[in-house]
Amino acid sequence: MSKDTQNDRLKINEGIRAPELRVLLDDGSSEVMKREDALKLAQNQGLDLIEVTAKANPPVAKITDYGKYVYDQKKKQKEIKARQNTVEVKNIQIRVGTGEADLQMKAERANEWLAEGHRVKAELYLRGRTKYMEKDFLQARLGKLLEMITEEYKIVDDYKESPKGIAILIEPVKKK
């Protein structure tokens, strides 16, 4: 649902068809009244009658400025969106023959990603004869990369065969 259609569905003033409404007043109380009375009350105050909850029985309406109401709703949606945390899975690929300096560089990259709150999938890429090496040796090679990672992490998905080789999935430990 787009934001425009949400605003189009918002019924205001004469657009409200319910014969009776529960009107929310400025002091926080509510009162059930006829639609015509609620409209007159809103017009006397120079404000709009906005249907807040149509599914209630009777529908709930609020007397307020329409522009301010829409602004507040957009602001709330923006705050909710800002609080949502999206977690990506970042990939690191190494090979059996990857050198010490390159492993250190990849570990530093993993540290950055873990600090940002992302998951990291470390994958030991196997091709040719390396596919048939001992599993313990291959896991130790991947473990060497994990030892170089200084950020605190926990293992989500232990050593597992992937289409390209062996992979392990880690994520940062949530700090309280």
C-alpha cells in the first residue's frame, strides 16, 4: 500500500458517512454524537473532522487540523522505518592457499561488518583436487580466519558444505 492511497482512504468532514461517531476531544475524553453535530463542532473550532478508525462501532473520529494530522502520521511512519534494522549477510571467500596477509585483510573486513551489525558468511572456496582434502584440515584453514576476527561473534551455522566448498555463518553478539 503506497502512502498516497492511505491518505486517499482517510475520510474527512463530509466524506464521513457513518450516522454516529465517537469523537475524541482535546481533553482526552471521547463522546458519541451524530455526524452533523460533530461536523458543526469541528467547523466552529475552524478544524476538520477526521475518521481515525472506521472499523470500530461507532467509528472513531478526531477533531484536528487535517494538514497537521497527516504530517504527524508521516512522522510516525518515518520513525518506525528508522528503528527497523536490516541485517545483510556479507560474504568472505578464501582458498586453501590464501596467504597470511590476505587472511588478515579479510578478517579486518569481517570485523567492520560485524561492528555494523551484519552477519558474515566465511567460505572456503574449493576447486580441483582441494575438494578431496581432509575435512579436518579444511575446517582448520577456515578456523584460522575466524581466529583473526577480533570482534565478538557467535556461530549461527556451523561448518557446512556449500556448492563452492565449506562455509560457516557468524553474527555479532548483541550487547546489552
